[in-house]
Amino acid sequence: MASYSATGSVSVRPYVTVDGQAAPVAADSLWTARQILVVAICFILNMLDGMDVLILSYIAPALSTDWQVTPERLGVVFSAGLAGMAAGGLLIAPMADRFGRRKLILASLVMMAGAMFGSAMAANIGELIVSRFIVGIGIGTVLASMAALTAEYAPPRHRTFAVGFLQAGYPVGATITGFVVANLLPIYGWQAMLLGAAILCTLSLPFVWLLLPESIDFLLTRQPKGALEKANRLLRSMGQPAVDTLPAKKVHEANKAGVRGLLADGRATGTILLWMATISGFMTLYFVISWIPKLAVEAGLPAKDAIYAGAIYNIGAFVGVTLIGIAGTHFDLRRLILGYMSAAAVTLVLFGSVAMPLVATLATAFLIGVFVQGGFNGCYPLAASLYPPEARGTGIGWAMGVGRIGAVIGPMLGGFLLAAKVSLPVIFGVFAVPAVIAGICAAMIRLPKAD
């Protein structure tokens, strides 16, 4: 059968009936129009997620000035969205197995659009915090479901590429948003930027409703009304044989599911190290993506150039994620993560300690994106290698969820340090430490010999 996880780790195989029983058939290695459409829609949705998350960091200087928001309160606003993402990923995304991934994506988009409108109309910092938390819930939920759809609909031969392509949508959306905000923010104000993001989310709804299909895995395993007809229609559109009968439902063994499987068979130490790596990595990552435009202003850049620094960081993130994915097929991923995160620590200290001209500052922001984002994203395939198939979805999902502790702490700690008038070299030095810790923890994980 197929397996599904909150991180989008899914494997599905079409079925034909052999001697009255459903049996898997090999999937085509060629792309069909249906498959391309599903991956393209999910890529665009991930761009919207990148926009919705990072737009707050781009408008932070203007928001802070307009409302006289202290850095520590602004840090709470950043962390509210991240806390919502953790809640959505851990608590709501698993409902996709029960109600369907398409339905959950649509519900999440409605939630995101409504909360983005609420952010634009917020009259005080409290309302903004609540609306950003709800935005985060929607993002955390939709990320899980669309990653699963991408992994399922892509031809098995190209599945790794497709999931990587999906993840690249996040920094692409963040980069485009940064350049747009840099030019329009001085003219229209920060509320208009949030309103524009809300409108784009709303406009995506009819396209998703009309074009995004339900998960074949959901149809075959949960078997809602009309499942056979819907599954056959989708299979034929992908060039696959139709299903004569639905496969028999199977119940997973209790000892193969849940957190217990992450700690069994000698994996307890590796699991704890992985959680430490994701907590530390998320802490540095979300400090950087939340605060880099504001800190660039503190370092002396004009507001527009500071927004460009945030956008260029995301270009670096795209490059870093791509490079580590390629390099990971040839070299030990654990050592790559350690090297990336060590280089990230060096570039962070350089950014905060050395006065540089604009070009050098932007180049350093680019390198921070390469090493911080690239190194951290290596934790996902590392987790997939650590756990056996029956525990892999839970392992990656819990690594993401537990890691969000660091995602919440990072922006809040950054806000408190700024409010305390701590110097920029010290602030960046503080966040260089968890980057190194993340790399060391990843390097210490012992992988099964079979992998």
C-alpha cells in the first residue's frame, strides 16, 4: 500500500486485480500533463507560503516605526506565526488521512486568506499576533498535504526532484515578495502589502478547487463514496491501468506507528540528536529570515536596501538547497551538514561584525542563505535515512514539529537582544552557536548500515 506522513513522505502505487486481489503495478517514468499540473500547483502554493511567512520580516521596519513596536513585541509577532505552523503541522495536518488532502489544502487556504485579511486590518499588536498565529496554522497544514501530493503524483524515478522542486518554491516566493515590497512599501504602506498577499491567496482558491485532484492514496486506502470511479479517472489521466476493485483495507500494527518506533531498535540516540539538530537549526534559521531586513537597517543600510538583503538571502537559500541536494548523492550528508552549518556560523559573525559596502553586505546575505538554509534542509533526507519505512513518516514529522521549538525561540530571543541594546556582533555570535550545534549533532548521528 502507500504510506503518508505530515512531512509529505508518501509512496503510492497504482493497483490492478490479479486473481481477485489488488496488486501494485510499476508507475510510468514519464511525466503526464496531470502530474506536471499537480506539481506546478503545489509549487505555486509553496511560493504563496513563502510570501505569507516572509512578508512580515520585509515590512517589520515600517511596522515598527508606524506603531512604535518594541523589538521584543515584534519578536512575539514573528514567533506567533511559527507557533501556528507547528500546531498546524502536528495537530491538523494528520487529518488529511481522514478527510482527504485536497479538502484540507482548500480549508487551509481559506484560513490563510482570511487571516491575512485580518493581519492587514489589525488595529493593534494583539490582533496582529492572533491573525499571524492563524496564518501559521494554515501554512503548517497545507505544507504537509501538498508535499504528500507532490511525492505521490510525481513519477517514482523523478520523485526526489519533484519534492525538491516543491521546496524551492518557498524561497522563490519569498524572494519575489522581497523585491515587490521593496518598491511598493514606501508608496502604499505595510498594510497594503499584507492586503495584497491576502488577495493573492484568495485568487488561488478557485484554481485549486478546479485543478487540484484528490490524493490517489487517500481514495484507495480510505475509500470514500465514489472512490473507485475517481481513482480510475485519475489513474487513466496519468497513463496508468484502471483499478478493477478497491484494495482491501489494512490496519497498521500498533508497534509500527507512533513515537515508540522512533526510539526502538537502537534509534533513541539518533532521534534525540536529530531533534537537537532541528531545534538548533530552526533557531538560527528563523532568527535570520525574520530579522535580517531589520538588522540590516540597524547595520546602517537604507530600508529599501535592507529589504533587498532579505530577498537576496532567499536567492542564496534556493542555491543552497539545490547544491546540498546534488552533493548529498555523492558525499556523506552528515559531514555536508556540518560543513554547511560551520560556514553559516562564520558568515553570520562576518555579517554582524564587519562594516562592509552595500555589495559586500548583500553578497554576505546571499552566503548566509546558501549555508543556513542549505545546511538545515539537509536534515530532512538525513531523517529519512535514519528511520525504516514503517517509522519514516513519524520520524520526519516529529523532527519538524519538535524543531519548531527553536523556530519560536529564535525570533523572540532576537527581539529581546535587540531591545536590550546588545551589539550586533554579539547578537550574530549568539546565533552562530546553535548553527554549529546543529551541524555537530547531525554529524554524530549513526545511520543504519542497510541505508
